[in-house]
Amino acid sequence: MKLLNHAQINELAKFKSQKHFITSAYLDTNKSHQTYKEIKLRLKNLLNRAKTKLGELNLSKEKKESLQEDLSQIEKYLHQNLSSYHHPGLAIFSCARENFWEEFNLPEPPRNRIIFDRNAYVRHLSAILDEHKRIGTLVLDRKEAKLYQVFMDDIKLIEEIRGEVPPKVREGGWEGYESKRIERHIETHLHDYFKICAQKTFNLFQKNQFEWFFLGCKEEYLPIIKEHLHPYLLQRFKGQIKATPNDNEDKTFEEIKNLEKELKEKEKEQLVKQLISEIQKDGLAITGLDSTLDYLNRSAVQSLLVTRYYSQPGYSCPKCHFLYASYTTCPGCQISTQPVLDVIDEAIEMALDKNCEVKHINPPTQLQNYGHIGAFLRFKP
Ligand SMILES: [Zn+2]
């Protein structure tokens, strides 16, 4: 099902079983950066690693068997559906012995993970929701206006307004005076109609609370419609899309998603710039794997920035669970650390456990020149 609101997540978080654990699986099914064959192989490896991990867990036989069934069901589900699945990400929550199964199409690829726990691991779903904006989009021409609301993978037409402003007078079959009078009449008509559009948009904004507002109209209409927009909507106005009321919903949706993506990338790159400038003035920020892990271990990280898909092997201390890029002995505990396949994955998990924000920055990004990873800090210990 589509991920649309926090109520769905709360519902999922409510699921509890006295006897059994629940399996949460986050799967990167994005076909734009990997082939279908690669996806299949990566997910197979993920399931195998989960099986190994499950074998090592100190749980009752019954609990383990239920989790084992979860993995089998997920495997079966992927076998049947993966080839035709077209969303960039998938989240599955399963508790086989309680006949519990829930799946969510994700609008962006997560990192591949499988988590066994008493509760569904929903934090990542919340993070995805929080990252998305509720977007109001007004598309209009002289004849009609349509107001859409977009959130995540969903578009809704929430208002249609008929305009019927007559087309402009092209040449004066009339005397010049008469033609000017008609022109003025048409312009008044246009202003009145745009005013109505702006007013209705504002009414719906108050109800639906768009965080961003887009417009789709001819360049020449832009100043007129902006003139009538409420300041709250002007504040949220983020740009124009190439769409008319005649376009079908799919085309309009695509244009809205493209602009949203562009704006989000800009926002994230801005964050990277902020991080770099903070470092240059020796402020509360850090980059590079060693330093980032060090501050993360000491709970000093406020938000973590990482290049999407960056991964790196590393080490973890079995006693204090600190993460290291290269230490084979934990400096604190003076015991041998254990190798981990992807220390970035572990770092993201640690960050989420410590209630840090995690921002995945799409490459190419300046962050790549700073070791692919960095953080804003709460304090410098
Ligand atoms: Zn240690």
C-alpha cells in the first residue's frame, strides 16, 4: 500500500505479540541505479545475512521459527513480485505466527536492512514522511483552473474552477475605441477570475496546509495571479511547472514531482554548503569517516549527512558497541573489535537510535570531496 500519513505508521507500531517477534525489511528496489539482476542478488544476500544473524540470536526456538517463516515469506513474495515491482523502495513487516503482514511502497530507496525486534521498526517510515512536503499546485488558463494536492506518491484534484474568459481581441473589426473597451472588459474579467482562483486556493490552503505551492500557467499570467495570492501562499510559492489544465493527471503529477525533486536536491546541497562553511570556521560540524564515527560514538551528533549509497567496511566493539573505521582494538575497552560489512549502515542505525536526523545526499555532491560523510554536532566534547 501507499505510505501516506502518520496514522498508518501509528497503526503499524501498535502491533504487538506476546509470543513472537516481528521482522521489518527495508528493500532498495530502485531500478535507476542497479539492474534487476543486481537487485535480486543484493536482496538474496540480505536475506542470507539475516538468516545467519537469526541463527546466532539468543531467542526461544518458537520465536526463531516464526522469524524464519517471515524470511521465507519475504523471499517468496520477492520471487513472485520483484520483476514487475516499479517503486524505488519496499518495506515489509511480518509476523508469520500471528498472520501479520504489511507492506509499503516507498517513494525513495532505503538502505537494505532486515531488523528482528519486539515491535515493527517504523522509524525509517516516519523519516520518509517527514522529508516529504504537502504540495498545492494551481494549474490555470483562461478557460479553467485546477487545484491539485500532491503528497508522496499521491495526487488529488481538489478543486476545479471554470473561467471562460473570452480570448483576446486580435484585430479591430470594430472601431479602435470599441476594441479597446472590449479589451478592458476582458482584462477585468481575467482579473476577477484569477482573484476567485486565488481566493479558492487560499481557502483550500487553510484546510489542507500545503507546505509548498506551485503554479502552472503562461508566463504573462504569473504577475496577475501573484498579485491576488495571499501572502501565506506567496511565502510558500516555490516555482512554476510546465502544465495546463488540459494535461492529464499523470503528466501534471510528473511535472510536480520533477520540480519537487529539484527543490529537494537544492535544499540538501545547501545543507552540505552549510556543513562545509561551519567546518571552515571551526564550528559545530565535522566531516570524514573517522571523526564522524568518533563524535557519533560519543553521542555528540545532531544530524548525519551521508552520500547516498556510500558504503565502507569497518569495525565494531562487541562490548561498548562503538564503531570504528580502522581500529582492530577498541581504544576504550582494550579488546579486539569485530569486522562489520558496512560501517556506514551501522552508523546510520546508531544515529537513528540516538535520535539524530539522517540526510541522504544524492551524488554528485560536494560531500564526496569531504569523505562522503559528515555531521552537525550538538556539542564538541
Ligand atoms: Zn569498546
